[in-house]
Amino acid sequence: MEIVEEYYDEGLSGKNIKGRQEFMRMLNDIEDGKDGVDFVLVFKLSRFGRNAADVLSSLQIMQDYGVNLICVKDGIDGSKEAGKW
């Protein structure tokens, strides 16, 4: 894997995506096909989001563009059959 971009919403809660400018930029970059991203890598799912509706909505956008989520600590790998949502 090659890291092509890093997105930080430092000091902001993952409670919802509202106000998380970097998170929204990441989703926009995915939709725009920037850098041909295949994966989003986070340490824990709670760093991706804590609001179930936001997480599912964001995952749907990513899935629509063929981008998989990998959560290191939680053992989630959307690219593997066992790690699918």
C-alpha cells in the first residue's frame, strides 16, 4: 500500500460528520476519484465515526466508489470477505 493522503480532524469528535472538514474532504476526494484510492485506513472504527447513521452513509459512499475501510485495532478489512459489512 502507498499512503496518498492523510486527513486529520484534530480535536473534533467523531460523534457526527458535521463540522469535520477533513472527513468531508476525504469523501469528496473519493467521489472525485483523486489518486485512485482503494482503501481508507483508520486505527479504530470510533476514529472513523461514532454515529451509526453517519458511518453507514459514509461506508455506502465509499463502497459505491470501490473504496474499502480497514480498521486496524478492530480487525475490520472491507476488502476481505470476512471483513465485509
